[in-house]
Amino acid sequence: MKRLFLLLLLLGASGASALSPVPPKVPPQTEATPRPALMLIEADIHDMDGFRAYTQAIIPIVQRFGGTYVVMRGERQDLEGDWGTTRVVISRWPSMDAARAFWFSPEYQQAIKLRADTGTFRVTLLETAP
């Protein structure tokens, strides 16, 4: 008991509350606070050289609109189903509106032309959980 008291004393009030079973209060999500969004892209690429030109062109545009890449390259391990050669790219956006502003911007609409005939693509935009 004496050790517990000393531990709580050393941790101070903030440490003691960390041991409490009551979860910390989180401010409620309001309509004025947009939730982040994820753009999920599945790509089957047939022309890697043409696709590289596209990716080089869009990276600065993505950044300008507040997007960041969460998954672009790196190790992949398929756990279920046959993914074949499908590539997955995930980008994170401050909001659905920010992602849509990027997608429909004149800059991106010009850059997406570089992707023509380089593969087949599926793109979806997902709002994250509160």
C-alpha cells in the first residue's frame, strides 16, 4: 500500500488520473468540425513508365490540397483473396471537401490525362469514423 501511495505521489495528479478506469473526456464532434477522409485507389497498371509520369505530376498537387499518402509503396501481404497484381494507394485528406477540391481541380484534371491507357483504376473516397 505504501508503494502504491509513493507511485501515485511520484506520478502526480495527471498520472493518477491515467490509472483511473474513467476514460478521458473527448470533445464531441460537431458539424463545424469535418472528419478526415481517405481516398482509396486500386490500380492494375499495364504501362509503368506512363504511370510514373502521372505520379510525379500529381504528388505536388496532392500536397497543395492538403493530402498525404498513407500507403503508396512498401511491403504488402495478402491475407485473404486473390489480389493478383492490384496495387493499392491510400491518401489522407483533411476532409471530404478537401479531397473533392483536389479531384475536380483544373490542375488534377490536366494531370489525370497522363494516366490514360496506363491501366485500370477504381477510386473511392471514404469519410473516417468519428
